[in-house]
Amino acid sequence: MTDLLTTRRTLLAAAGAAVATGMTGLIVPARAQGLAATPSMRGGSNNYRPGAPIVERIGSGGFWMTGTVRRAGDGAPLPGRRIQIWAHTTEGNERDPQSHGATLTDADGVFRLEMPQIVPAFGQPHGHLAYDDDEFATVFLRPVMASASDTSLSADFVLQPA
């Protein structure tokens, strides 16, 4: 009986070591190969206006929309990428042309655009952001704010080459 317990313990220890070190692909799932692309969000493209102009600020400002843009796979920052931003604000509806604007990412793939305070639409304070160039797949985001009194909202893009 002692030999049977010793053999069983040895077998269990060996199997545990194999699982822990990832030596068997049947038991341990494959590791992700790099950074996954950001999927478009439901409702993100609502009231999108192709070609919204690049602006220094939307309206009188006071609220900041920020984020990063990186490449899927290696996560490299993507400078010079155009991000369009729009929302329902204290100065206009998200359908209004003056509520839309675009900005470019800096050398580190970071964007920032000042705009009027976002206010609830359909019960939720939210913004809309879009990346829509030919080099990478189009992505529409619709992040929801934790509170209508927040003065900033951040959204990050991970883009898949087109």
C-alpha cells in the first residue's frame, strides 16, 4: 500500500508541475500573443460625422476627453492618429456639428481634447470617440461616465491594422 501511495503522490506532483510550467497545451490554455484590438462598442457610432475638423477645443471647454492609441500585438504607441470626439454637452446635442471635433495623438500616442461639460443623454452621461482611418480598422467607443459631475473621461484604443 505504501508503494501505491508513493507512486500516486509522485504522479500527482509530476502532473502538477507540468500544469504549473505550461508543458502541456491540453491542460493549460495558450497564452495571448500580444495586445488584443479594441472592439467597437454598441451605440458608439451614433451621430458620427465623417470628416469632423481637427480643432484646438470644442466650445468653451471645461471638460477633458483623454486617452491613448496603441497598435494591437506589440502595444506600440501610434503618433499622429486622428481621433474624433463628440457628446451631448451643456452647449449642444451630440447631433449638432458644433459638438464634434477631432484631435491628433502626440509622439506617445496620447490625445487630449477640451470640450464643454458632458451631460446625460438617454439617462447616461457618455462620450463618443472614433478612429476611422484606412491604415487600421475603424473603432467606435461610447464610454459612460461614473458620475455626471465628472470633469474628464478617458478612453483607450488598441488598433488592428486594416
